[in-house]
Amino acid sequence: MEREVNNPTISTPLIQVCEDNGPENGTEISHGRSEILEEIKKQLWLAGPLISVSLLIYSLQMISVMFVGHLGELSLSGASMATSFASVTGFSLLMGLSSALETLSGQAYGAKQYHMLGIHMQRAMFVLLIVSIPLAVIWANTRSILTFFGQDAAISAEAGQYARFMIPCLFAYGLLQCFIRFLQTQNIVFPMMLSCGITTLIHITLCWILVLKSGLGNRGAALANSISYWINVLFLGLYVKFSSSCAKSWTGFSKESLRNIPTFLKLAIPSAVMVCLEMWSFEMMVLLSGLLPNPELETSVLSICLNTAATVWMIPFGLSGAVSTRVSNELGAGHPDAARLAVRVVLVMAIIEGLLVGLVLILIRNIWGYAFSNELEVIKYVAIMMPILAVSNFLDGLQCVLSGNARGCGWQKIGAYVNLGSYYLVGIPSAVLLAFVFHIRGKGLWLGIICALVVQVLSLFTITIRTNWEQEAKKATERVYDSKIPVDIVS
């Protein structure tokens, strides 16, 4: 659903300056401080478990690849390629589609229309399961697709075999993302962390049995992924079914979830585009690195940087989920001032987090490469890249929380346009120019990403500070009750 940026002359600014006008104003400042501290507590209470959930889900794929690495170089290459292919063609799309629930369910929860959360989740599950069917066909033909694009035949065969055994993951992953959004928008985060933690422990055992003991090899790792995702779905499904925390929001399966699907898609499709455009651009950097002189070195270093960036990105991603929930809840409840405060607080938190993580990355730059390689050339190159990575992480954290605010408000279509312009009109062309024309090589590719992040942050920040929060609260109320109409008609 397209959102418009409101006239700044009639909007309430994101950043306000308080002037000291005497005792009354002193009371207002004191009250403001208590509100700020309360908002910080709420966001940290949400963000901490969400960071853990993201890391634990991300770790399942990493653990599988680590076990496969003990089988030999070919198996490792195939599993790594299949994992990357699965992320680009499946997981990113499903995660993006499910992000529409952050707007719909979050605002419905704020408006105390609790039963609508279950309807929205069922609707999302139905759509994601349907979408997973053509994606499963693509995964079944992974070998042919990779061979068509010129990848090594032996690696393509290994990747194709791995991807076929990963197909059950698709359907489980879509359901898992829906459960996560359903619980997240109700501020129920610790059960998710517990479920993901237990699943990860089970997954390690499964990998040990299926990869190293059963003789299945890399197929065992892919099968372990599928089983683990379904175990996580089962845990969360049982919690939603039997927990008193979800008694109001989950009232059982309903045929009403099959209605109003176009309304869901109006947010889900831009959400998916918004997520995919960004994730695909980072994967494209690794592919482009293969065209540089000394491609083995460049690809290795860019892959290390990408894995490092993906890991530390989980921190602002948790903050992003927290602010999305806080903004959507408060707008749905008709509290525009609280939504504005949530954005102010998360921006300050993201700046502090970005500076601290950036400092750590710079301090460990000379030793970080040893975690991935024993080659001195790779280690020195990684040390050169780490300060650049620190800058990109800082900017990525800012855009991440601003994107979370966009999802909370329902600005997915604007976010999709911003990402398209930032990464594909600025970022990738800049990366190609710096890497291949000015011969800055891998550094040039990552500097291109930084150019994209600068444009993305400036665009989203400009939109945010010009927002009329009172009007956004009214739009949230309209959205909640518009989606509720079919239920009222039936009842």
C-alpha cells in the first residue's frame, strides 16, 4: 500500500528542541526522561531475544556447512553454493513476504483487535505455502540452473543434490517466519528464543548423526536443516495453540483468512521487493568479485566480509524488529507521540551500537582473518577491508532501524523504491566503476555498497523526519478496521 510523505509544514518533527522556560518546563523534561528510559527498556526487552532468534536461525545453515566441511572441499563448495542459492531464490523472498505482518498484525494488536492477528497469520501462511511450490521447483532444478550460468559441473551437481534435500525447508521456513511475526508483534519474544535455542542444540546432534555417522554425506546436512526447521515450527505451533498468552490472538483456523488476500499482497509484495533488492545486491558483490584479477583471493575475502557483515547485522536487525513492533503497536493504539519517541530512541541506540561494533571490527582487523584462513595474503587483505566493513556496518545499522520503522508504518512500497534506487541505480554501478574502471578491486566493490547505504539512509531519514505521525495513526486505524470488515459482515 503506497504511503505518501506528508507536508513538512504540517508535520510534527521527529526531533524537537525543548527550551527552558521555567518550572513547568522542568517538569515536562523530567517526565520526558522517564518516558525515554521506559522506551529504552521496552526496546531492549524486545531486541535482545530477537537478536538471539535471528542468530540461532542463521546458525542452522552455518552449522550444516561446517559439518559438511569435514567431508572434503567439493562437498563444502557444493553446500556453500546451495546455501547461497537457497538464500537468494527462497529464504529472502519468504522473509520479505512475511514482513507484511509487522504492519498488519502490529497495528491490529495496538488497536486491541486481537483476533485479527490469527486471521492475518493464517492468511500469510496460505500465501507463503502457495509461493513455496514454484520455489521448490526451482530448487529441484538447481543443478541445471547453476550449470546454465557457467558454474563448475561437479560443484553444481553437489549443490543440486543438497538443494533437493533442502526443499522441505522452504515450507517450514515460511511457516516459521509467520509464527515469529505473529509472536513478535504481541511482544512475546522469550518463547521464540527458547524454541530456537533448543532447535539449534537438536540440530547439532542431527548433523553429527546424519552427516558423519549415517553415510548420507552432504545430503544428511540438508536433511538435518529440513528436520530442524520443522521442529522449530512444531514448537512454536504448540506454544501458540496451548499458551494462555495467545488465547485472544489465536482462536483457531478460520475461513476468513482466505478473504482479503489482495490487501495482504499489497503490503507483502513491496515488503518482499524491499528485502530481496537489498540482499541480492550483497550476493551480487561476491559474484562480481569472481571477475576480478586473482578471483580466488577476491572471492574468498569478499565472502569473509559478507559472512562477518551478516553476523554483526543481526544486532541492528533485532533493533529493527523492536522498533517495527513498537511503532506499529503505538500507531494502531492511536499514540503518535509514543511512535515518534520509539523512532528517536532506536536511532540513538543504533548509532551507539554501530560505533561500538565498528570499533571492535577495527581493533580485531589484524587477527580476524585467521578465523577463516591460514593464508597470509587473505589475512592481510581482510585486515585492509575491516575498516571499510566497520563503516558499512554503521550505515547498515541506521538503514536497518529506519527500514523497521517503515515496516511498522506500512511504507513498504516507498522502501522498495528507495532500495531500488540506492542499490541498483547508485550502489552496483558505483561498485563496478570503482572495482573495474578505477581498479580498486574488492575494496571498490564494498565502497559501492557504502555509496548505496549512504543514499538509502539519507532517503529513509528524510522521509522519517517529515512524517506527520498523527496522520499515520489515523491511517493505521483505517487499515485495521478495513481488514476487519469481512469478519464483521460474517458475524
